Amino acid sequence: MDSTKKAAKIVGVLFILAAVTAIFGLILYDPILNGPDYMVNGSEHANQVILGVLMELILVVSAVGTATTMFPILRKYNETIALWHLCFRFLEAIIITVGVISMLSLLTLSQEFAAAGATDSASFQTSGIVLKAIHAWTFMLGPLFMLGINTMMYSYIFYKSKLVPRFIPILGMTGATLVFIYGLLVMFGVIEQISVWSILSLPVAANELILAVWLLVKGFDEAALASLSAKK
């Protein structure tokens, strides 16, 4: 039980860390992602962009950390779903990493643009558009599409096993469905990724924060854990 309590606290901390770094990473990327002068601004705010990269790398570590820490607990109820959750969470982390690489590449391009004195601007701009598009797609596929899938998986197990109060996994499954639909609508060009429709991602974010706080304060339900252990 002591190891499970420790695992619950680790998962809680990692969920909060993931939420904070995801938000700060996006804010810090602003000079190189937004505005018509992103080529110039990216180079001028290189340290800020690199700090944003660091935030997203911490996000990647947090995602992998939650998956690996939760796996031994989730597998007690359903090993197949627990393994799927682990794989999809790893895939989410890989996609985010690809987005990080695109940002580093865009920063290098911005610095080359500044060094070249804006000669052959068209080719620089074309390359920049491609790199920004890669980041936009990874932002959609990772934190939206894949997040919806793996949130549904662990929320389903939490709901069935009663490891946490059922209102939390209900919120999780609702949020997972909404963010998955949001990702699909963005993918098919029905809505813009950064728009009023971003509200569809709020329930899944609320679920992670509520779950994190619950795990830090209360941990997993001991009776439910004992019941799962007895079945093995």
C-alpha cells in the first residue's frame, strides 16, 4: 500500500507538471509562432523559444512518467487496456517531441534568416510555413487526438475499479470524448484549432487537475486496491 500511495502522489505531481509546462510552452513560443514577423522575432527571442522547448520536453517526460507509473496499477484491473494506455501515451509523447524538433528547426531557420540579411526571403518564408505547419499538426495529434484516446482508457479503468470517486472518471470520459471530437473537427478543417471551439478541451484539462489534486491528497481507494489485488 505504501508503494501505491507513493505512486499516486507521483502521478498527481506529474499531471500538474504536464499542465503547467504545456501552457507555459505555448506562451513562450509566441514570438516564433504568431505574427507576420515571426522570422525576425524568433531570432530576437531565441532564449525565450528555447525555454519553451524545455517546457515541452518536461511535458514529454511527465507524459511518459504518468504512463509508466500508472501501468502497474491499471493492469490489475485490465492488462490489455493498461498496455494500450501505455502505448498511446508514449505515442503522444513522441508526437510532441516531433513538434519540439520543428520549433528548434524553425528557430535555426530564423537565425539563418537574420544572418542572411533577409536575402531570398521567399524561400525562408516557405520553409518557415512548413515548420509551423508541422508544429500545428503535432499539437493537434498529440495533445488533442491521442490525449482523448489515452484519457478514455485510464478513466474507464478508474470508473470500473472505483480507484477514485466516480465523478472524476466520468468527467475524464466526457472530456476525452469532447477533445477527441475536437481533434477530428480540426483535422477535417471544420473548425480552427485556436478558436472559441478550444472550450471543448477544457473538461479533459479539468479532469487531469482534479485527478491530480485527489491523488495528492487522498491517493487511490485502499478498498478498491485490495479488491483488485485479491482478484490476482
